[in-house]
Amino acid sequence: MQSEFSASESKPIGFREFVALAAALMATQAIAVDTMLPALPTIGAALHLLNENRSQWIVTAYLVGVGCGQLFWGQFSDRYGRRPVLLIGLAVYAVAAVLTGLSTSFATLLAWRCAHGLAAASMVVSRSVIRDLYSGRHMARVMSLTFIVFLMVPVLAPSLGQMILWLAPWRSIFLIFGAFAAAVFLWVLLRLPETLHPEYRLTLTRDHIVHAAALVLGNRTSLCYTLAVTVLFGSILAYVGMVQQIFEYAFHRPGLMPVMFALCAASMGVTAFLNSRIVERVGMRIISHLGLLAFITITGLHVVIAGLGLERLWTFVLLQSATLACIGLTASNFGAMAMEPVGSVAGIGASLQGFISTFGGAVVGALIGRRFNGATLPLATGAFVCGLSSLLFVLLAEQWRLFRPHHAGAPAVAVHRPSLGSSR
């Protein structure tokens, strides 16, 4: 008999296609930031911004929307199922992206960018889908695999954005966002099964929501690893928001930004792939804790070099590549460990964790970005402080002991996994 979770009468979705689709869903968020980075000065000039640092608000407005939107998309998916929520979110995403591109004032653009982010937040449901199907180190492996494809977006997106600017007006970038969302919408519609069993759907009453929130926020491991991800994410967002200005004002080579940005992002993709290959054997804690300590060491060195006035283009690219490589070893593992204790309320859990990490990361990134003064020291200092803060949260989660082994006992693969590829 055909699996009851098949999206159609065709062959059920396989593991590789599932990973690719989950990564595409996550990538809809990333392209909305990274592709437009080369266009920030052009947009600022077209909309008559007097202070170029204000162009960073285009990124911040989107991320604030993403953070706030994650408060309700996950709850809706716990009540109505993962698939319909993803479809609605993708449809709204496409419309908001087009309207952003049609904006004629900076205030209108920011408003639609925030709405764009609210819709993009529906992609947090893809984490719930993964949690429906996997747990433990297997979940960390799947998240790492999706993270690899997700990380290819920053490698290619700025170059794509620069290419679009050569061929078309900056508004075309937002129209392409809408077209990409429409393509992913069709993919989900035709191929993605519903992963949430009817008996596990929650009624959205105040008591249920409060209970789920208490479980997510009251669990030390879940909350502290979420906060650890938040500050690291803030350091990434600060880098993303400042990188165009750094190449223009610190190094006077704005044309090199897309290539150098891709080079730095590629290092994160390499370590994320390495993590996916070894995490089931070595363990999430050993890999992520080592990665975090390396992050602190590298950003500390960057502070010294930038503070002494020794920063050059090659040192910036080398140190930033190493910094992002450490993120590839920490972020997906921290996320998996944060989700592990809240599997019974995966949708609300992903929503609250996503809200905290995205909204909090946007605030942290904006605070660092506001300190840009034409040099790289504010970015390096901000990243170093974020690393130390993340370490504090990890120590709180682990009761002041790093590298503790994961407690075995939970099944490695959830009971829903056969729905991905086989008949019953």
C-alpha cells in the first residue's frame, strides 16, 4: 500500500530529494539577504539615503520580520500540519518579495521587507519536519547536510546579485526572489509528504501554548544552546551587514566583495560537510565545543591584528574564512542539541528557538554594525565578544563541563522515517 504520507500518487520522496528540498526551503531565507548585498549602495542612492549605514536596515528589517514570524508559523504547523503552512508561507513570500521590489520610498521598502521576512519565517517549519523524522546524531547529520546546501547560497548569491545589477535594475533582484519562492512552492506541493501524524496535532489553546513555551524555555539545554546560537548568528549578521562597506571603505576594493565573500562562505560549507560525515561517530558536543573554542581564539587574534593596524585584505579574508569555518562546526550541532529535548512540541519549539536566535541575532548584528567606522576592528571585536558570550551559555547548558558525552537512550530515528521512501 502506498505510504499515507506521500504528497501524490508518484514515487514517495527519497532521502536525497528530501535533504535537497529542506535545504531549498532554508535557502529562501538566505537568498533574500546575500543576493542583495552588492545592491545596498545602489538602493541607498536610488532612495536618497544620506547615511550609508542606514542601508543596513534593509537587512535588519527583513531579519526582524523573520524573527517575529517564527513565533506563529511553528504553532500553526503543530495545529494544521507542516505541508499547508509551508505552502501558505511560500505564497506570501513571493507576493511580498515582488511588492518590495516595486516600492518607491525607503519607508515603504522597509515595511514590505519586514513582511517579506514574516513570510520567510515559515521556513522554520522545515526544522520541525526534520525533527518529526529524526532525532539525536541522525538529526544532526540531516541538519548538517541541509546546512551544506544552505551554505552554498552565500557562496553564489552575491555574485548572482552583482550579475543581476549588470544586466537589470536593482528591483529585479526582488522579483527573482519571488520566482524562486514560486518554484519551491511547486516542489513542496508536488513532492513533500505531511510528516506530522494527525494524532500528534495540537489544539492551539492558551494552555497548550503556555505548556509548550514552558517546556522550551524551561529546559536548560534547549534555552542555553538557543542563546549560544543567537550570539553566534549575531556575529554572522554583523559581518553580512558590514561586508560591502568594509571592502569599499577599509580596502577600497568594492568590486572584490562578491568573490571574497564567496571564498569566506565556502570555508563554512566545507566544515559543515565535514561535520555531517563525522558527527554520528564523534558526537555533537565534542565537535561543536572544539569549534567554539577555535572561534574565540581566531576572533581574538583578529582583534589584535585589527587593533594594531596590521589588517590587510589577505588577513581579513583568511581570518574571516577561519571564523566562518568554526561556525560550520557549531551552528547546526547547537541547533540540534537545542531541538533534542523539545521533540514533543517540535513546531512551537522551532518557532520559539527561531524567534530568539533570529530576532536576537538581528539586534546583536545591528548593534555591532552601527559601530562601523571604516575599519575592521568593530567587526572583529563584536565577533570575539559573541564567542565569549556563546561559551558562557554552553557552559551553563553543560553545567560548566565541556565535551560531555551525549546521553544515549532516545531512538536514533523517529517512528515516522519510513514515510520518506517506502511503502507500508
